[in-house]
Amino acid sequence: MGILTLSAGSRKPNETMRILLTTFFGVVFGFLIGVSFPTLSLTKSNKSSGFFPVIDLAYSEGKSGSETVLSPLSSMKGKSSSSMQAPNSNDTSKIWVPSNPRGAERLPPGFVVAESDYYLRRLWGDPKEDLTSAPRYLVTFTVGYDQRKNIDACVKKFSENFTILLFHYDGRVSEWDEFEWSKNAIHVSARKQTKWWYAKRFLHPDIVAPYDYIFIWDEDLGVEHFNAEEYIKLVKKHGLEISQPGLEPNKGLTWQMTKRRGNSEVHKITEEKPGWCTDPHLPPCAAFVEIMAPVFSRDAWRCVWHMIQNDLVHGWGLDFALRKCIEPAHEKIGVVDSQWIVHQTIPSLGNQGESQDGKKPWQGVKERCRKEWTMFQNRLASAERTYFRTAGLAPPNSNGH
């Protein structure tokens, strides 16, 4: 088959002129149409490649009103800040819910899950059938393997209504499988860390939100005379938001407030040594429990968690400040006498320290505890002064520790 060709020299002169005029008028018409739209936005295609930055091109009108400038705006520029900005209020195709948790504003509220739990789930089957029961309470112990027998005795005092969470400061986790209950417990391990270090990082209020009460206990507690379910009943009966079991033996106890009384279910106030309590409603005469075996309601813990300082890992001073999370504190903080425990005072965590300057490991830990207490008090006092000064208010007279 031949190929048909047309030579330019064979065109007639008037035909060539007609083509030139048509082209000229087309250019003029296109220019007139273009200037009638001073701003043009070229949006990126939905099928643009994900391998290269997308460039948004926009025409912007110059200062004189007649000059048009093409300015490339990379979508990569300012990505970290612009990604969290609210969309244009006129853009109804985008979701923006300011009342959602921070960072989730672009999600529909009905899909947001702001809280979690420590419930164990299966890897198979229908998710709705995973949980045969949902424990209402949480108990945590910060443990070393050497205290396993004592922890075993403690765990047996807590019913199936409790999730068991062990924080391992010695790194020995798998050995605990000798106990059947350990296979259903939650284990978190970080060497040479305290329970308040763990609490700040693994007991966020949104994680423990399903639990009505949170027990944050040491490993050296004798529980022969303790029953967790009965304890919960008494806490509810007496309206305690923060509590602890009474302590025995009396020998060696520092505070009268936490000493067990044999003739009552609960007590909320006591008398201390002369000069220790400038106000009978303030610690250590009231609104006070120690940090070895505290129990918090869900609401109380949400406040207390925010009080824990990231770098002050021993928690000293926290016991005197707990009252700031409860009102009235002297009525809602107390000691449960009829469910009592024994503090065995085993310095197991203290021995996790290191010898420095000829001092034994436990001595260095003790010095750190005292230093943290002073730092905690100073930070809290400074923050309160700043608050009242900024608000233009006179600080209240409070001589509590």
C-alpha cells in the first residue's frame, strides 16, 4: 500500500493565508479567555505518584493587578505543622472534631478509641468472644524473683476480678511461669527501676480506665489477714478514694496514721507527735497514706498520675501531696483497719543500687530518696506560687508538708 504525502509547495497561497489568520485569532481568543480568570488552581491528580513530592501550582495576581506570577508551593513544606491545622470551615468534605483527643481531630468521633486496658485477647476467632470476663480491678507488684513465694501468697488473695500486673526490676520474667497464675498475668520488665517509674509509664489513666480501683503495691507485704474483695467493700462503704490497709507490727512504724487499729473498720484521722501536725486535717494526721501499699479509685489515680515526676522515681513526698487530688481529703483518704497487712521491710530494691565512694548500694539509694523528697516539695511549692501569682491571687496559708 502506498503512502499518501502532501507537499507544502502544492498548497494554494490563499489557503496558507487562511491557516495563518485562523491561528492568529485562536491565540488572541485564548489570551482573552485566560485574562478573564486571574487565579487558577491546578490540583494534583488522584493518581499522582507517591514516590515524588507533589508540587501544588498556583497562579497569583501581581501587585499591579495585571501581572500573573506562577509560584510552586511544595506540599512537603511545613508538613509537620499544617497537618494538624483545622481545614477550611467552608470545606464540608473534611472531618474536624476539636473535642476529639489531641491528634485525632480528623477522625469521626464514633470511631475514636481513647482508652485501653490490660485484657488479654486471642489471636483467632471472633473478637467479640475473646473475653469471658472483664476484671474490674487492677493490682500491680514491683518484683524481683527472690520474692516469688511472697508474691505468690499475695496474688492468691486477689480474686478473678483483678488483673495481675508484675513489674520486674531484675529482668527475670520467664521463671515466673512456675506459677499457673503467672501465665495469665501481664509482665513488664526493665532492670533496676522502681514502681513509680513503671507507674508513670505503664499506668496512664487512659490505659487503666476500665478498672474501678488500682492497687500499686510493694513486694514485701504479708497478707495473711487480708482479703481483697472484702477490702473493696469497705473502701466503697466508707467513701475512700485513696486508701491503704492498716499496718502491723507496731514496732518500727514511722507514722501513727497508718498503724492498724483493732477496734474499727476504717480510720481517717490520728494524733501524731507534738508539732508534727499544724492542722488536724493535714498530713500526717489526716489525708495521708504511705506509698508502700496505696489503693486509688479511678478518678483519684487520674489526678495522682499527673503528679508523678518523670525523674523522681522513688515517689518520696508523694504521700504528703496526695490530698491535693481529693476534696475534702480528710474524709476521702483513710486506712482500712479490718483488712490489714504486715510490712516485712525487705530492702530488695535498695540492693539494686551501686556502690559509690565507699558507700553500700542501699545507702546510695537512701540518699537519692531523701534528695528526691526535697526536690518534689520544692517543685510543687514553686508551681503553686507561680499559679497564684499569675492569677493575681493570694496563696492560701498551708503549712502541710
